[in-house]
Amino acid sequence: MTLPTFEPRCIDYAQRVRDSFALQGAMQTLGARLGLLVPGAVDIELDWAQALTQQHGFLHAGMVATALDSACGYAGFTLMPADAAVLTIEFKINLLAPAKGQRFRMEGRVLKPGRTITVSQGRAFALDGGQEKLVATMDCTLMAVQGRDGLRG
């Protein structure tokens, strides 16, 4: 997936993403970390851990979906104004192969930013023995939320 070329609506977009990511208990549970972080594109990386697997030792599909959803959401968040939070309102995931590897990289890329609705796509890769394999894709619809108490980034 090529990197998008968008202008952020908030000059501090990268710090806002990092601050929001640090508040996510789900990402902490996965042991996830931010990788690439540019306007319209965010990568989330995580290592294989037994606690994240299904019965065959592959990364559980729910974990893949969770990390891909966050990558897509944060990609959209990079383009939102300073007073906006982001919420996923819909996603579809295609599981293409077992998520078998030592590490995983989830790419989120904005396809179409909007004032209220943003559409992004994600791809999940398993890194195993020096090889990278596409294991899942996601289509994600996001909503910018403004003026709601209790919502942060």
C-alpha cells in the first residue's frame, strides 16, 4: 500500500496520536507499539505472545482485528482537527491466512478523509523467519466526534 499524501488539520497530530495510543488499555494488553506515523498513515507493531493466540498457536483473529482497527482509526485521527476524537462506526475484515509469525505489522491508510466520515484500509502482515506475509485486510469507516464529554482522541 502506498503512503497517502494528506495535509493534517492539526499541527500536533503525531503527539495527539501518541498520547491517545498510550491511553489504550487494549493496545497495552497486546504489547503493541506505534511504528510509522505520518498524515493519513499509521503502523502498529506487536510481537507474538502465547496469551494472544488461538488453540493452534496463531495470533487470534480478534487480536488481528483489534490492532488493525486501531491502525485504521489512528490513520484517520492524524487528519482530524485538534478538537475531534475518532470512533470506528464500521469495519469488515478479510482473514487471508493464519497469523503465524514472531512479529506482526498492521498498516492503516486513509483512502478518503472527510469532515465527519473518513474511510481507511488496513493490511496485517506476519513476519516469520525473515519473510513477510499478508494475513488480513480491513475496510474501515470512521467518524470524527466533536463536542462530546468523555471522549479523548
